Amino acid sequence: MAATNTIQQLAERISGHLVQPKDDQYDEARGIWNGMIDRRPAAIAFCNHTSDVVQALRFARENKLPFSIRCGGHGVSGNSLVDDGLVIDLSCMRSVVVDPQKRRAIVGGGAQLGDFDRETQVHGLAATAGVDPSTGVAGLTLGGGTGFLARKLGLTIDSLVGAKVVLANGSIVRANATEHPDLFWALRGGGGNFGIITEFEFALHPIGPEVMSIQVFYPYKAAREVLRFYRDFMANAPEEVGCYVLLVPVPAVEPFPPEQHGKTAVALAGCYAGDLEEGRRALEPLTSIADPLLAVLEPVHYVDLQSSFKDAAPHGERYYWKSHFIEDITEELLDLVVERTEALPGHLSSCFFEPQGGAVNRIDPKATAYPHRQALYSISMSSGWSDPADDHANIAWTRSFYDAVAPHSTGGVYSNYMDFDEVDRVQSAYGENFDRLRRVKAEYDPNNVFRLNQNIKPATGA
């Protein structure tokens, strides 16, 4: 571990604050969303400005100190923490400045999706932005960015128009369609491999303030019927429809009957991002596929919709994920999913299908670094639990389920859903764009300084 007096020199170089193991707030400061990740950094530098980020990066490199970048700290793999090194934390840089006339938002590198949605919705504007308000804008965006609006607006990266980037050598550049266009291309799906983004610029789109939302729970015995209906429904659904299907434990809350609590149910959750009455008509067929445990079809404020999953994966619990891209929900896959989810291993576990299609699929796979434009869905098997004694059972269930689904997949994987043990899948995350990404990496980070991520090694160098 770096000597304390050496680390203390960094405190004098930044306007933010430095937290070290001797400090009372250290354990809280090193906590991240996934409680399975328990690492002890030498220090955590909470940055207030881009200049702080530059100083922290330079300090780490001068002292040959391993470092990680933390924005929202929501990545399941835990790459935002590093043992015996420096965490460069951007969580104080959460500003969101909206220009409603130009329909643009300038977003700090540490902003969370809740910050982004709240400020943009003041003006009835939005961009695709995940489904959990505590997720960091940076991590979501750099991996591609999915959400309820993806079929209508495309991925989060499809609304990204520029970024301020701190490069490996400590210099600051703007990346957009005309300035450093190769870097801008790589940032749109290539992850945190190319620099530290301290500012994003997004194009915004008229959405809300209300959207028609749907939340329906069916008993497990109806799972096959519901999944078939969902598949056929989404094949012809308007692009305004963004709806997930999930196999999840029934929440132990009203109005669910007590005898159903904790049992697997199949749930539909999503919205229609357009005219409310058109949305009601479009989504209504999803409410009567079988006899539901709960069926809610009503207008909600878009900000509230975006917070609807916030309790499904609480901060600090233990999580392990796997996922695949698929071209369709075949009968064989449908049967496999139903069989594997009758008994979920943890109270926060699930399997869910996340739709693409629409605007996502209309963009050329080579136009951005995100290559998975032809897939219609991703399927994720996510285990979540509390007791470390249950680690083995939950991880084993997820791995076995993942292996069983693999023959039905495209071979691709969404980088934001990759866990800590998937180094061998990195090329699958970047697909046909991998070689170009390696060349961009060689230009902007030839020594692979930014390596604590779903790492792309440069074509030359380290």
C-alpha cells in the first residue's frame, strides 16, 4: 500500500476531499452497490472538478499506483474499486444543465440517472436512461445504454453528441463528430477504456411528463402462455412500447396474496412513450393474457416510472449476473427459461428479457462501437441474496442457467451486464468492432492505463 504521507500529498493537489483507511468514513466511502465486492483502496479521491480528476490521475501514474474510476458505483463486476490503490471518484460531479431551446443537456461525469431524469423532465425532455435511478450516467452510457425508451429513441449512446475526456496522459479533449471522431465513436459502446469522461452532452427528445405505464404479475403456472404472448405481441408492437418481461419472486407486500409471497411470478413492466390513450389501447392486451395477480395500466410521471425498479436491487446486497443476446424467444428457449425459474435461488433473483428492436436496430452495427444492433433481446439471469453463506448456491444457479442458454444466443454480450469473472468474453462484448477499438485504444491509451474495466488491450503496446 502506498505510504500515508505520499497519499497525503494528493489531498493538497485537489479541491475535493481524500478518504483513507484511517478515516471514520472509510468503510462507508468504499461501499458500492454490489455487496459481494469487498476491496480496500489505499485512498478514495472525491473530485469536484475536471482539474481534480487530472491531478488524481497524474498522481496515480507518478507513483505507479493502481487506480479505478468510480461514478455511480453500480457496475455488477465491481471494477470501480481497487485494492491497495486509488479510487478516482466522480460522485460529487453530478450537475445536469438543460438547454430546453436547443434540447441539450450537459451532464457531470458523476451524475446518476435520477439526476438526469429529474432535470430533463422539468422541460418535458428525455433520452434513453436505464431503469434504476441510482445507476451512473457514465457507466450506462459508455456500455451502450438500454431502457424503456430504447425502441423509440435508440440506445443512450444514440443521443450522445459529445464528451469531455481526460486522457491517459492527463490532457483534456473534446470528443464529438468533428473533434477526435474516432475517440467519439469508441466512447459509444467501448466502455471506460479510453479515458475518464467528466462531462457528457446529450441531445434530448420530447417525452412526458406522463407516459402510459403497465405493471402486470401473472402466476408462474401461466409463464409459458405469457412468454408466448409477449413474444408475439412485441414482434408487432409500436416503437413507443418499451416493455420487459421478468420471472421474479412475488413481493411480500399488498395487494399480493400472502400465499403467493416469494413464489415465482411472470411480470410485465414498461410503458408507452406517446399519446396516453393510444398507449392504453396498445398495452391493454398485456393485462388479460391469463388471470393476473396484479394488473395496473395507468398514466404515471416518467420520473416515477424510472424509479419503479429502485427497490428490486437494493444497494449493498450480493449480486451475480450473466447475460446473452438473442435473436428471438424460441419455443426451446421459452421452455428452458420456465423450467429454470420455478425455484429462484435468492429473494432478489430474476430472469428477464430486455427488448431492443425499433430505433436500436435501425443503426448500422459499425456506426458506433456498440455492435449488437441485430439482436431483438438480451436475456439476463441475475441472482441476488444477502447471506455470504449462500454465495455458492446463487453463483452456481446463474452459471448453470447461463450455460444452458448459450446455444440459443448470438454469442454476444452486453458489456454492462458482464460480471467479474468474464474476461474471456470481452471480445464478445465488442463483436465486429473489436479490432477497430483496439486501434483506437492504441492511439489514446497505448500503455493500457485504463484497464480496470471490460478491458480492450491496445493493438500495440501493453
